[in-house]
Amino acid sequence: MAQDSEHFRDSIGTISDEGKRAWVYPKKPSGKLYEYRKYVSYVLLIFLLASPFIKINGNQFLMFNVLERRFNIFGFPFWPQDFHLFVISMLIGVVFIALFTVAFGRIFCGWMCPQTIFLEMVFRRIEYWIDGDRGAQIKLDRQEWNAEKIRKRVFKWFIFFVISFLIANVFLAYLIGSDRLVRYVIDGPFNHLSTLVSLLIFTAVFYFVFAWFREQVCIIACPYGRMQGVLLDNKSIVVAYDHKRGESENGRKKYRKNEDRSALGNGDCIDCFQCVNVCPTGIDIRNGTQLECVNCTACIDECDSIMEKVNLPKGLIRYASEDEIVKKEKFKLTPRLKGYIAILVILTGMLIGMLFLRNDLEANILRLPGQLYEHKADNIISNVYTYKLVNKTSKDIDDVHFVLLSHKGEIKLVRNENFLVPAQQIAEGTLFIEINNSALSGDKDRLKIAVYSGEKLIETTTTAFLAPRSYK
């Protein structure tokens, strides 16, 4: 019996003993916390769907263009040259999630994760509308393929496919930019076959995830569930079953009207299994914190409603830590939490400082590979360079020219002296730097070059200048 009671620890509730998929039919949740989750989900859904189409100073609010290595985070453009800023931003996100996991468990999964939001607040609600609640879904799944079942299945699968297609379009807008996506749609999808194929692949992936794989993403695929086991401790606030109150001395027992449970030594849990039936990952929260639990709070609402019906106090399942249940200790900041907060503050400060210090234009001037210096008349030494100017702003930078600061000499561009760097584009070209040998201090001098837009200094950079040893 002891071995059977611990069986949940070395098995997954969504996999049968034969190794096959055990389909989860969660009861439709209801209650105060579920209503709060709906409001949070609506806000986040609007944010997820609208972010690629919002512009700040001409920059897409969020964009992750991996192919062209261009990223926009909250309207700030990040180029390959800003990769260190992007890395710090990602580290801040990881530390922030780790901090909340240590303090409040897997609350991100249940309230903010896009997987949970789309599955629980979009696809499952459509499923409840078409197939009915838990009992109706089980009955429909077991019945023969008659006209009713075919009609419901085809209708549901069609709606799932349409929603998956829309999600794939939004996902593509994050990757290639909303302007380009809209242009491709106007041009016609068959004029951009590679993009159309990518879109259909994304649609198939989303359809597979939300129509079939579902909670398996959280249980099997997502690494965050494994990380939770490392980060949580007895002081972390999670969705917890109060086993002290629920089991008491003689364990849980079915409810009988007008029965004095405390006199019999039974706990407040009436073993109704409603917390199990409503769980979207098919676990029994009464077994304690588990890998599969995503802190969705459905079991809290369901248990509270049952406690209300049998005239017992609410909160048998609630947000609480193990220490609160066992030792009656309230939540407080631990040294571990303070350490995460300190790291988060330091990283955030570094990012803000680097963002303020970042220039609107980045210049790189490098000697042309394989080219030596050229010795001209009047002891003039000439080196040839390539330059690359990255305009990180949403406005054109015009009247751009170079000025040699460190030495007396001349910079000659292969094309016009003053040129324009288009918004969020790269300007490249070739230039010559000519310096009299008497102004050089060795065979490898470091030159300081300023980049001006009209009379405004916008960037400075350095480069090497090669000269003959005899002119030291």
C-alpha cells in the first residue's frame, strides 16, 4: 500500500501503465481566482497579439529577427553590435523568473505563460463550448463515430486550425517584422512561397501543440518545470494542500451529513476528487508539490466551492508555503531571495547605464585586408580602409563625414565626401587616409577618427595606421 501511495512520484499522470497517452479531461474551472486569471489572460493576449504592430519612434515594439540579427525590445533596437545588451536583457528575464519561482513557485506558468494562456483561455474554452464539460467530453470520446461526433470534431478541428494560423501569423510578425508581413499579404502569399511554407509549418506546430500535445509541453518539453524542483524550498509560496487540516489524525473521509468529523479524528478533506478532476495536468494536489503542477489555481477554486457546500472553512487548498502549513510561519525575505534581488538590481542598473551610453550611430573603420601602405610624393603615407556605419535610429542621418583627430592628415572617400546613412540601415564604403611621415611616431600608429553629421559629433572610433619602419 505504501508503494502504491507513492506511485505518483516515479510516474507521469498523463502516461498510462502501458506507456500510452492518458488523455486529460479537466472539468471546466470556475471561481474567484479563475476570474482573475481570465482578466490577466485577456490583457496578456492583447499584449501578445498587438506587440508586433505597435511602433515606438518608428521601431516595432517587440521583434526577434534572428535571420537578420535584428532585435527590438520595448521599442529599443538591438543590432549584432549590441549583442551584449541583448544578453543582459535575457539574463534579467531569467533572474526575474527565478526570483519569482523561489518566492511564489510556478506562478509564471499558471498566470503568464503563453502556452497556458492560449491552451486554457482559448482552445479549452472553445472545446467546452463545442464538446461540453468533462463528462460530456469523456462520453463523446468513447462513442462511435456517428454524425454528431463527426460534426463536432470537424468543427472543433477547423476552428483550432484557423486560430493556429492566426497565431502563426503573429509569430511570424515577431520574426520578420509586421511591416514586411503586411507587405507579403498584400503582394499575395504565392509571390513569397518560402514565407508561406514557413507560415504553414508554424501553423502545423501550433495546431499539434494545442490540439494534441497540450499539457505534455509543460510536463515533458518545458525545462522550467525541472528548474522549479531546484529553486523551490519549504519557504516558497505555492499552490499547496493543507495536509495538517485535510488529513488530521485518521486521514480523509467521504462526507456524511451532520457528522462530527473532528470527533472521529478525520480531516476536512472529503475525498471528493474534484481537485483532481479540474486539474489541467491530471495530478492530485493532495500528494504535495509536483513537477506537473503549473499553479493554475483551478484546484483552489474547486475546493473552496466544495468546502462552502459542506459548511467547512475555505482554504484547504491555497497559496501557502510548507513552513506556513507545518510551522505557521508567514512569508518573509530570505537571504536567498535577497541575493536574487541584488543580482536583478545590478543587472538592471547595468542595462540602463549601457542604454544611455549607447550611440545612435556605430562606426567601424578597418584596414583593407591584405593591403600594405602606399608611399606617395612629399613623404605622404596612404592606407586604404573599409568603413561600416550602423544607424540604430528610425531617422536618416545626413551630411555624414569623417575628421581625423589624432594626426594631421587627410581622409578621402572613394565616393562623395558627405553622404547619408538611412534609418536602421548600414552604410559601407572605402576611404583613404593620408598622413605625412613626419607626423607618425612608429610603424603602427593608432588613429582617432570622428564621425560628424553636419557640425554635430555623433561618434568617434579608432583604427591602426601602417607605415614603413624607416619612418619612425
